[in-house]
Amino acid sequence: MTNLRAQTMTRPTNPLASREPEDWRLDAKCRDWDHELQGDPWHPDSDLPGAYDDARKICAGCPVLAACLRAAVDAESSSYGALRFGMYGGTTPAERSAALRKEQRERAARRAAA
Ligand code: SF4
């Protein structure tokens, strides 16, 4: 899966960064997060309730939340059985799985109705 957060670490002064088609990453709220000092709330050690609370709060105020979520869902659904890790676009892996299944059900229902 595409490591969105690693890509968001691209410095804006990097000349390649401005040529990237997905410039939304430059506005990511997690972009300048110091993982060494502050840990990684997007990849908690457990899936227990509340484990993603800190990351969810940060994502909630992110101006590129929708683009991040779309990129994660696209990356994860591009290969069958892809593993999902971490919070992207304010969603946990389980939430993205549920959203993908819902999308697939709705698509199938539309095909059946056509
Ligand atoms: S929505 Fe969250 S994970 Fe995605 S770019 Fe924004 S802060 Fe980072």
C-alpha cells in the first residue's frame, strides 16, 4: 500500500514535490509531525477502542481529509485482499473495510437494478 504519510514528509522546498500530481499531500496536517518525539498516533499498537483517538482528532482538522481518504481507499482496493494499516482520512482500517464493502454492495445493487 502507498505510504501516504511518508509521502507527506516530502519537503515543499524539494523541486520534485511541486511536480507531484497529488499536491494535496503538501497540506496534510500530519506532514510535519515528528514521529520520533511525538510517537505515531496513526499506527497505535492495538485496535482497542480509543487507540486511534489522538490521530482522529488531528485528522478531523486536516484540510485534505477527503483526498487522503480517497487515496487510501483507492490504494487498498486496488489489490484483492490488500492489508489495511493505520488511520487515513480520519478512518481506521476497520472503518475503511466497512466503507468499501458498503460501496461494493451499492454498486452491485445499482447493476442489478439496471
Ligand atoms: S487526514 Fe489525517 S492521515 Fe490524512 S493527511 Fe490529514 S492528518 Fe494525515
